[in-house]
Amino acid sequence: MPIVNIKVKTSDTIIWNREEFVAELATAMCAGNRIEIDFLGEGPCIHSLGVEDIIEKLAKQTNYDLTTLWVSTANAVKQHANFNVRFTNMYHMVNKTTTYGSPVDKNQNLLPFALFVGRSNAPRLDLATHIAKHYSTQSYLTYHFNDQVEFHRNNIGLEDLYQTFGITDLTSHAAFLNQCPVLLEGNDVVDIDTNDDHNPAHQFLLADKTQLVAQYSNFLAEIVCETFYTGDTFFVTEKTWRPIALKTPFIVQGPQWFLKNLKRLGFATFDRWWDEGYSEDPPTHQIHEIKKVIDRLATLSPAELHKMYTEMQPVLDHNYRILKNLLPDDFYRRLRDE
């Protein structure tokens, strides 16, 4: 019996090739083929994405045996009772990020935080708007949204902020988008090739290496906005590995329990210095708690920020060692075998 490989292109809760995916899946099930659903090295929550529901409904309609279907995903925490899940680990991003170079030394006159965004979405837009409105002189901020580029027009987040996150006053968010793209001085917008099958994230990765790394000496903490944040998922991208590789503290907007799962990999976080309860919250509430952390850091003087950074050295050194010694099998052993 042939194996039919069906590719799914996604970002968080969106299936970009939904019609094609459903048609290919229905055809393969009707033919009784063995099926592999391939998320192309990404790690969404298949329940929140709607893929789980599509699989089960089509299987019922076609009388398909789900024991012959596999889902290949880099989501390190998802299991399923009715069909097989194959973990394709996320280690490739570790390899790429560790090419950034040596950790940076922080300057004495530190700014509190930085947020670097390539593709817009709802939580990224809310956090960036908050920083741009209140802390433009206390931060490094990039936001590559460009309404002249289809890739960016397809990823905005205004509607999601209203419908999912319950933010009804979007005046500031719209005003911020009108100022975009927001770039560091001397840098250009990343020219995204949407025909690149390897994912635009890799194109941003190369640009980040050349454009952003030099700025890490000038701020304390990076606000990381992970790719997948809805539902039961844990998929670590270069966005989190980058500050670890550069010995920079981080605050992660991501799925619920992200920091708990990161600790299961052996990493330490920063609950000694700020409230990390935000990571226990679902995404819709998490962004409000992260803004409280941002507001608190913004009250600290450069001397206080540098003192905090000095105190963090054991944690930063520990995380750097863990990252450098992380192996592909560690994701399976530490996250899937418990």
C-alpha cells in the first residue's frame, strides 16, 4: 500500500493550504492509502489548528482506518489516542542559531528591553504597540510589517486581537501599523521570497544575524514572541535560542507552560528577577501579564538594570552551556518520555 505524504503549511491557528489539504486527505482516505500528514518541521497544536477535527470527520465519512495514518510534527508535547504522532524534532534551529557567534558583553548604560518582529500577528502587534506608545526611547524595536507586500498583508492580527483577545479599542494598534515598517537605523526590510519552501523564518534568521546581533550589548532582556502559541504545543524556534546563545535574558510570549517545558530541557529562567506567572496563562491573558513585566522593567535605571544583569550571570552561563550541549535526542528523552 503506497504512503501518501500530505503537506500542511501553517502558522499558529491558520492552515494556509486548507482546501488543498482537505482535498488530498479525502482522496487518500477514499483510496485506502497509508497517510503521512507532514507539518514541514513546524509544531502547531493540531487540535487548535482544526486538523484533528478534519482527520476524524473525514475518517468517519470514508470509513478509514486511522491506525494507518501518521502525523509528523515538531510539537514536542502533543500525543493522540486515535492516530499515530511522529515527532520530528526542532533541533535544526539550534544548529542555525549557534552560528550567531560569541555571547556579547553588556554596556553599562542599558536599555530595559528589545522586541524584534518579522511577521506580524495579534500578540506581537499588541506588545509592539505598547512598547512603541510608551517606551520608544527605552527600547530597541523592529516590526517589518509592510502593507505593500502580500506576505505581510496576510499576517496582521487586528481582527484576531478583536475577536480572540477581546481588545476592542484598536486605535493605537492601527496607528502603529501606519508607522511600519519600523527598523533599526541603517537596516532594510527583509525581502521575503514566498516561493522559498524552507519557510520565511530562515530568511529572517539570516537577516537577524547581520542586522540585530550588534544591538544585544545595549539592552537587558529580549521579549521573544514565539511562532506557535495557541493550544497544547511546545515548539522552540530561533527566536528563543538567539538570546540564549547571546547570553541575554528573555521574556517569552508563547503557549501556556512554555517556560515549564523549557526547564524540562534543562534551561533556567528569570523568576528571581520578575514575575514569570505569565507563562502559566493562556495567550489571551498572557500578553497583559507580560506588559506588566515590561512596565516594571521600564522603571529601572541603567545602573539597576546592569546590576540585575550581573546577578543573572550564573543563569546565563548555565543556559549557554545547555544550548551548546543540546542533542537531538534530548527533545525526545526529556519531553516525550515523561
